[in-house]
Amino acid sequence: MPTGDWLDIHRGDAPLIVSFPHTGTELPASESDGFASPWLARRDADWWVHHLYDFARGLGATTIRTAISRSLIDVNRDPSGASLYPGQNTTGLCPLTTFDDQPLYKAGAEPDAAAIARRRANWFVPYHDALAAEIARLRAKHASIVVYDAHSIRSRIPHLFDGELPQFNLGTNGDSSCANGLADAVERLCRASGMSTVRNGRFKGGWITRHHADPGNGVHSLQMELACRGYIDEPATPTPDNWPTPWQPERAAPLRAVLQQVLAACLDFAMGAGATQKPAPPHAGT
């Protein structure tokens, strides 16, 4: 599948990249026969998140989105297969189970090492190469940039976490992936909304946030994991008949208003931090 068929890149000139690694639902025919159910293979997508942030391009942000389902390969996981959350239940590079620990594959049809390597080459590597290229392009223009990784998840998933997830889950890899001033500004806006907020709680940032961060050289990254209840209905038990629920722009409006402030704060930070750093050389890597 050519890159242009599954990887969408919109190039802006502002010092902000918004990444959408989990909004895809496509299952290429060449890779989908082994799945137990196409619905299960699509169920854990970050539903409608690219709609939730559709204002980002109007801010001049660059956006990067994969249309491929995370069940095929998760571009926000360590490519070595190592867990980003040791000791906690999670899903892997090529997940074998859903968030609720249901098998994704028919017995004996799980991807082998060759299949995983093929999926990495076809989708994982191109996504990260594209992201690195956009980081380098914008760092050649700006002294500092922000990489904002946009996610959502159902509010209650006992296999992954206890109780109800806060509405805003800000991840900065233990405050190592971006300057504290940026994390503080985003956290203040989330808390000022009156909606529940946590910083570096259950979700501290995935591979995108951790791997591409280089705050000492002007690349500040953070992850925002949203509870889905802020913008769509959440059934107690998802089934093919009730999940995903439809995109609800009216319901999403209060959440979008906060997220608009959050992305504006990311831009303000990048432009302010730029006063103390220099743009990278035009052909620098990340």
C-alpha cells in the first residue's frame, strides 16, 4: 500500500506538530485474514480524535495521521517490543489482545516474527520517518517546536486501569520530554476547566512522546490522553451494535474549547522559548 494511501500529512509553518497515531481503522486485505473479528480489530481506535482537533490546521499546525488500525501495528509502541509500562497491563507493537484482554487473532494465526518485521517496514518506519522529517523541517524555521500526540480511550477499562480515568491525562514521560513551563501551562488550562486532570498518571506518554523528545535542542513533546466521555457516549459494554458511538460536535464543544486553549499555549510556549535558542541547520536530523 503506497504511503499516500494511508499516511496523511498536512504541512503548516507554525512550531507545532499534532500527531494522530491511533485514529486509523484500515485493515489491508493482505494482513487481515488472521483477525478473529474486523470489529474487534478496529474497536480500540481513538475514535473521532482527528475531528476533535480539526481546528489545529487553522492554527498553522502540521498534522500527521495514519489510517492503519493500531491492531495491525501500533506506531506508538517501542519497535523492539519492550513494554513502555513494565508491570502494567498494556498492548504491544502488534497487539494480540484488545484493551479488555480479548484475543484479536484466530488460534494459530497470530503474527510471527516475519509478519511483525514486514508491518514495521510498511507502516511503523514510514510514520516515524515522516514525523522526524517534519520535526527537522520546522526546527529549521523555529528555535523550538512542540510535538503534541493526540489520543483518547474509554473511561473505564478494568484490564488497563482502576476506576474512571480523568478527563485530561497529560503525559510528559515523568517531565523529561518537555520543559516544565510547557507542561505547567497545559496542566493549568486543563484544571481551570473544572474537568478532572492528571499529569503523568496511568498514561505518561508513548513511544512518540519519548522517542522524538529532545527538549535540550528545542523539540518538546507531550501526550494528551482524553477520556472519550468528554465528546461521545460510552456504553458500559461495547458491542458491534453500540460502539463506536457517533461523533457529537455539540457534546464535544466544551472539550474542544479547552483543547484550543491548550494548543494555543503550546504555540505560545514554542515562540517564547525560541527567544533563547537558535533554529537548527536546514538539513539537521532529530
